[in-house]
Amino acid sequence: MHVCVLGAGVVGLATAWQLQRQGHQVTVIDRATAGAGASGGNGAQLSYSYVQPLADPSIWKQLPKLLLSPTSPLKLRPQLDPLQWRWGMEFLAACNARTSRDTTEKLLVLAASSRTQFEAMRADISPDCDFSATGKLVLYASAASLAGARAQLDLQRAMGSEQRLVTPDECIAIEPALQSYRGQMAGAVYTPSECAADCLKVCAELTRALGARGVRFMLGTDVHGFARSENRIAAVRTSKGEVQADAFVMALGTASHRLGRELGAYLPVYPLKGYSITVEVDPAPGAAPHVNVTDSARKVVFARIGSRLRVAGMAELVGHDASIPAARIETLAAATRAVFPHSSRLEEVHPWTGMRPATPKGLPIIGRLESAPSNMLFNTGHGALGFTLAFGSALRVGQALKA
């Protein structure tokens, strides 16, 4: 078939790679360059075994502090937007133990598939993307927070994840760059199998490889709508004319809600704004981390990508505001100075912001929807796990296309 993939972020490009492997003719359309949206400066971690959804029972106790503290990693700016209010209510409704457990189980299954498919992609095109497999430490500042982490660890371990609790001394043995932070740690969850890579480089390498294999790219092209024929889409209307295809895949991140609504489908996808900085590291041994690190108290992640350190975090429900406040970037720089004081001079921080396409429960929307045209498939709503889940969800789209 001729399949038109709408979106050239990592999810759309992974889908295009999967469909091209299955023998389909593929066209990729995006208003910007490959990876320019939420993929470009993301946290760089591939968290296949630690997938705790944001919608978790612990949110209720944290909510006052998260919403009212000026230094909170979570920010809410109410909008005159029914989607924001509906999304927020559905999110709070999902913050219960049963839903969190169900979401965790589904995410772990999808993540395991994604790991396998990501490795298949690496074997296929050998991308230059600063890939590493050095494991991950999730740091906890108090005994109480560590006890909460134990419950999530037990849940994930029962579902097949290989993880263990480690002491502050064990943290330093695993990642010596944490030496000066010892007094701030009660312990950590260590997952030795976790990975990292530069997502923007992955997107560039996929574009290069797929273009050489005949995939058509229409970048810098806006999607305006669809031409329909009964319960099917005949063509997508773009700023460069109509593009006909046998099937379509919507992987447009936060833009999916608006276009889904045009097709009669409700997609509960709302932007969860995040920020990152990328700094050159001090090459001295023990100065900068090699292991992925997440500071759970600050809700900041650190990932080594080549000679650079990616520092990312925060979650803001502020609509489609793409501004980058200096205070948010300083928060990430301050976190870097606190956790890894010798890692970098922070001379150039390369600030970035992206709109993570999040669903209330944290589960992506994959495949066909009864309310949408029969030849439209969806691959959107991955939230902060887009890089982690991209290749597994692409496989599911390919399987759904065959059904």
C-alpha cells in the first residue's frame, strides 16, 4: 500500500521505518524538519524498565506543593480551553492505584517490544546517535520517598523488570560523579539495562536512511485537513496540494487533537511542556556521569550523550506556549550544579522546550478508532516516553495495518 505518515518526530519516523520494512510505499509529511518538535531536545533516556506513569496515587499528597510552590516542577496556567479542563479532570481520575498498575503493566509490555525494535533499527541502519547502555539510577531524597519507590519497584519487578534498591554508597560505586551528592540521597532504584541516545540524531539518521530507500519526505509542509470519501480518507490536504494514499497514520503529537476532532475522533492529547539544556562535559574521570540519573525530588533527568550532558525536566500545562523563561533554564542549571557540580562549566546551555503529547492515563493512542475513518491509524499521546515507546508503537501500527 501507499501509506502517508503525518509527523516526522521520532514516533512518525519509527512508523515510517517499520512500514517501509513491510514493503509499503511511504510518504512522510511534517510542517518542520525531522525531530524539530517534542523529539529534538528530549531527556534522551530510553526507560524500558522504569515507566511509572505521571498519573499516580502519590500525586494527591504532592498536589498542593506542586501547584503552589514557585519552584515546583509542575505548573498549571488555566486556559479558556475545554480540552485542558477535561484533560485535567481525567488525569486526576486516573491517579489511583488500580489505574496506575494497569497503565504500568501495559507500558512495560510496549516498552519491551520497543527495545527489541530499536535494536533492530540500530542493526538495520547503524545510526550515529551517541547510544549508550550504562543503566539508570533514580535518586530519592528521603526514607519516605524511597519506601514509595519500593512499592513501584516491586510492581515492576513482578512484571519482569530487573531492578534493585541501592544505598547511597552503592550509588557512588555505580556512578562516581555522585560523590559530592551523597548527603542528599536516601537511596536509589538501579536498573542496569537502561539506555540513552540523542533522539534528534536518531531522527536525522532515519530520515537519511529512509530517503535513500525511496521514502518520500514532504518537510516544511502544513497539514490543513482531509478529503473524505464515505468512511475513508481519500487524501490529506496540505500547503503543497493534496496527497492521496491508501492509508494514513497520524503521528502529529499535540496537533493530533485538533485534526482528530475534524475526523470525528476525540483524542485526549494535551501538551505537557518540558525544558532541557545540553552542555559540554568536563572529560576528567568522575566529573560528569556516564550512568543515566533521575532526581525524583527535582523531577529532573540527566543523560550522557557522547561528550554532552542532557538535563531535562518539568511539566507545565500552559497550552501551546513555546516561550523559554530564563527561570526555568536556571532551574535546570542549578540542578546540574547541585547534583553534578564538577560536570560542566555551563558556559553554553543550549536551552530547549518541547510540547510532550500526553494522555491523562499516560497510555499512547495506537491503531484504529471506531469514530474515525477506517483507513486512518493513530500513533500519538506518548507523553514523556515518546523516545522509549516509539519503535514498539510503530510495530503495533504495522500490525494493525495488516488486520
